[in-house]
Amino acid sequence: MDFTLTDREREWVERGKALAKEFAPRAAVWDEESRYPTENHERLQELGLLGIALPTEFGGGGASLTECYLLVEEISKACANTALLVHDQNVSGRILATHGGPAHRETLERLAKGEIEVTIAMTEPEAGSALYEMTTNVRRDGDEWVINGGKTYNSFGDRAAAHLVYARFADTTGPDAIGMILVEADRPGVSFTMMPRKMGMHGVEEVNLRFDNVRVPAENVVIEGIEGSSAGFVRPLDIYNATRVGMGVMALGIAQGAMDYAIEHLRTRRQFGRFLGEFQGLQWMLADCAIQIEGARLLCYRALAEVDAGRTSAYHSACAKVAATEGAFKVVDDCLQLLGGAGYFSGAPLERMMRDVRMFKITGGTTQILKNTIGKALIGSLR
Ligand SMILES: Cc1cc2nc3c(=O)[nH]c(=O)nc-3n(C[C@H](O)[C@H](O)[C@H](O)COP(=O)(O)OP(=O)(O)OC[C@H]3O[C@@H](n4cnc5c(N)ncnc54)[C@H](O)[C@@H]3O)c2cc1C
């Protein structure tokens, strides 16, 4: 067992650190003004980093998921909104690169260059955790497919050029015949409404999507849902298992950023004639934060190593995501406490981090649903 990063992985960490330094001063701006970090997008695009984990044959960077997430983790320490855009575009791209066909090549190449965004449209108002209950449907009509239905909580949906839409390819229930189809945002019948302002992560917007008799060419199908088979739903889940670790990694980055900030405070603020960092009670709080972070990081890196070795594990991905997101929330809360009043006011990084980190316990599979996954893996089949 070797816990050291490779030279290449260390290089990604260093690049991430440099970018985090660059992005830190304006992280509060995207939050306060609820503004997409366009300048950061452009910078990442200029550096060719928006498709870093996509295959080189499509113009991507050819980095492993571990390398990509090391970069994402570092950026999250300073600006989680920017980290999320790197993360999400690489996820959409990896789905298209793995499951798409020649007709998706142009979309993928533009995505890899950071010219466009492609969202994942999975959740529906009546099908959240119970994704199998989705009703959005696709029907064949000659050389075209016709899509009807609606999606919700669609991140980046206000900016996207296309959506990877999960839908039913037949009149079925459960996972049967669910598949995925690429729907360009400018097709007649595609519309969206903005969702209300959320608690944190203000640099990214979510939308409700509508598809009313939207026609797309047959080759837009990414994975066809086949009656009598759940393969269309299950196959890309492999990528989700892999990438939900990304949610953990971003939470981890925020937690590390919060701890770094708190350490600086403990080293400089004096009370009762001593530096706060001299009080053992506070050192112990800090030690508990470090233990949470170190443990979650090992779980995340282990899960990522399995992905890169082609052995994605639902169990290890779920363990990593739950440990990292739950642990990160606790760490950020404790770090805010270490700052006292200075942590609680708008404009203080800790106040923003507290709101940002909360999202990761919900997106990409909630803690409870992932614990169901872990529990089922442990108990096994009882019938
Ligand atoms: C900011 C944000 C961005 C998002 N971005 C996207 C996106 O880009 N694309 C997309 O498709 N989706 C997206 N989502 C949706 C996200 O994946 C869902 O919110 C999540 O899967 C939970 O679904 P729900 O909100 O409907 O909660 P519900 O399913 O209604 O669950 C409510 C609560 O009940 C618990 N629960 C439900 N069922 C069970 C059970 N069987 N056992 C135990 N507990 C249970 C849940 O854990 C949760 O605590 C986003 C969500 C948020 C908040």
C-alpha cells in the first residue's frame, strides 16, 4: 500500500493551489451577487482545464479522475462554485465519451474546450431519491424521437447548450426501459424557469426544465432504454458512483479551506492575554477537524483509485461521499465556532463556506439514500 501521490498527481495539486490563490479574492463576489464565475470559467478555458478528465481524442486533457479531483479539491478550498463547474462539465463529458456515439462528437469536443455546458437532467418533481418513478418519456416517430416531461433542480440549466435527459423509452414503471437522450436547449419545445435562490453555492443556478413535444434526431440517443431491461438506467450509474465521490471531494476541499482559515485565526487572535491557539480545548477541536478530514480524504482517494483502475464500487463511493460530506459539514461548523462572532457575519469566508458545504449532503445522492446502498451491501440479499 502506497499513500504517496505520483509526480503527475502532485503537479495537479500544485496547479490547483495556484488557481485557488487566484480565485480566492473574488469567491465572495459570486456568492454575494449570485453571479456565475465567468472570469474563472474563461481562465480555466484558456488553460484547457474544463475538460481535463475527458479523453484526448475528443480534445480533453486525458487526466485520470483522481488527477481531476485533486485539482477540484484545491479549487474548492477557495471557491466551491468554480470547482463545481469543473466537476460537472467533466461528469457530463465522461458520460458522453463513454456511452455516446459519433453523433455526439461535436458536442463533446465543444464541451472539452469549455465552449458549452451540458447538464444532467435526472431529478423530477415527483422522482427525487426515487428516480425510478420518473415519468419523462421519449417516443420514436420516424427518424426522430419526441420528448415530453419535466425535470427539476437542473444545475447550470440556465446556461447549458444541451441536456443529458433521463427518460422512459416505453410505457413502463421502475427502472425498466429508462435511457438517456441528448436534447439541445434551443430545440422548439424546450423551456425552463429559474428556481428560487438557494442557501449557498450562489454562483450556480438551478432551473426547472420542460420538454413539450421536443423532436430530436434518432442519433441523439445516448443510451436507449429497452423494454424488459434496466441497463439504460444502470450503465451510467457507474459513472455516478465514480463522480459522486467528487461531491465528497468538493466538501472536503471546503472543509480544508475552513480549517486553514481557522488555524490562521487561532495563531493571531489573542484573548485572556494568550493566543487562542494556546488553549488546549481549541487545539482539540482543531485536532478533531483534522481527523475528520484525513479519514474522509483516504476514503475518497481509495474510491477514486478504484475508479481509475476500472473497478468502480458503489459501496466505497457511497462510504466516501457520506464520510466526506457529513464530516465536512461538522468541520466547517466547528471552524466557524473557532472564529467566534467573526465567523458568523456576511462577508466572512466561514459564513459562506457553511452555506456552500451544506449542499453536498443532498446532491449526488443524499446521505440517507447512500446509507441504504451501504446497508444493502452489508446485509446482502435476504430473500
Ligand atoms: C443544489 C442542488 C443541485 C442539484 N443539481 C441536480 C442536477 O444538476 N441534476 C439532477 O438531476 N438533480 C439535481 N439535484 C437533485 C438532487 O439529486 C436531489 O435533490 C436528491 O437526489 C434528493 O431528492 P429530493 O430533493 O427530491 O428529496 P426526496 O427524495 O424527497 O427526499 C427527502 C428526504 O427523504 C430522504 N429519503 C427519501 N427516500 C428515502 C429512503 N428510501 N430511505 C431513507 N431516506 C429517504 C432523503 O434522504 C431526504 O433526506 C440537485 C439538488 C440540489 C439541492
